[in-house]
Amino acid sequence: MMSFFGGNSKSVELPKHNPVLEHALKIPALQKLVGKRVILASNSPRRKEILRTFGLAPEIVPSTFEETLPFGGFQDPHEYPVATATHKAVEVYERLVNENPDDAPDLVIAADTVVLTHPPPGLSSTPRFADELGPPQDILEKPINKEDNLRMLLDLNGGICEVVTGVSVVFPVLEAPGYKVKSIEERTLVYFAQNENSLLEAYVESGEGKDRAGGFAVQGLGGMLIRKVDGDYQNVVGFPAASFFKFLDVLIEEEVDFLED
């Protein structure tokens, strides 16, 4: 705790860590985080800004986990971002505990967002016979160059992609290995307009999509390419805040050790 003194007044103690901002809603998930050491295992400015919008300002400690999990090793492609987020969160938690056991994190948050082609049957508006399987879902990584970016956008043009974010949290518990991991995933469909090639080429030249999975940013110039979003818009930007805070409320109710002093 930090103490401040003024004249003859009593000292005012402030928590050493307080990630909850003044404008945050008075909900259980955020009130439980007051005075806690909360870490965001990401250097993404978009995730940081989304969390700050809702009143949470965690410490930023980017994970050093190399995102090299084999996508083909997952029977369900939606498990891929959850697994990546889990590795990120665990790496940061273990590193910080080893660096300073007396100031271990109370909560580490990690996320991974991927863009998948061809939504599975039932989510797509494309008609199919009941026994007809759709094409396998492929992951769209960040484009390696402008040509690759244009190829991605041409493939997505006039169609639908699925944006999936896996969110994992790590928090301390008494039993081995000393922490527990819990995860959620959020899925959102993004419908591309039937855009002229000239518009796609102009967007690629802007350079905005070069460091974005799928090669576009819905919250920026890339919004011109999009017809509609079905689901959580914030998820497409990079972090499903509404589901995340509901997730924390569930953990408070169901996990005895969650955020306990």
C-alpha cells in the first residue's frame, strides 16, 4: 500500500495496484478487481483501448510465446485461438511469478483473434443440401505483402468470414501448479460487400491491412468493404468485452479461489 500525508491529517492509503478506472460501472466483475494486479498479456493497442473504454486499465506485459501452434492439429479450428491465448497467459503468469513471487499477478488476461474463411454450415446464408459439407475452414493470417493482402480481399469479397477470439485468464489457486486457466471464445460473422477491384486495390495501397489478420480493419478504412457484422463488433476489432465481463462474473460465482485475498 502507498501512504500520503498532509499536515495533521491521517495517512491515506492507496492500493499498490488499481486497474479499475473511475468511470467503470459498479458491477461485480470490476469491483472485484479494485486493488488487484491485473495483466494484459498483449501489446495490442486495440485490446488496451477496448478495456479502457469499459473502465479497466491493466498492466501491459506482452507474451513471448511464439504463435507457432499447427493449425492443422486442431479438429475444430475454433480451438486454435483459445489454445494460443492460453499459452500466452500461462507464459506471462509464470514469468512474473518467477521474477517477483511477492507481487504475483492476481489475473492475467490473454487473447488471440483469427479470421476463418467459409463459416460452417448453419452460420452461412449460402444454401446447401442437408448432407452437403461445406469447404474446410482455413485460417487467414496477416498478409506477407501487398499481393497477399489483395489475394485475401479478393477471396473474401462478396462473401462471409468468421472472426473468432479466444480469451484465457490465469489466476492463482492453492493447489498445484499454483494457478488455474479458464477460457471462452467469441464468434462473429463479417459480411463483405461486392466491392469493385479498384476499391480493394486502393485499400491495399493504404497499408492499413498489412498487420491485421485477414488483411482488413473493420474499425478503420476497411469498414468501407463491409456490408454488415453479425455478432459482437468489438470482437472483430480484437476483444469481446461484453462476453469477457460476463465471464468474470461467472468465475466470481463458481470459482472459490478467484480473486480472493
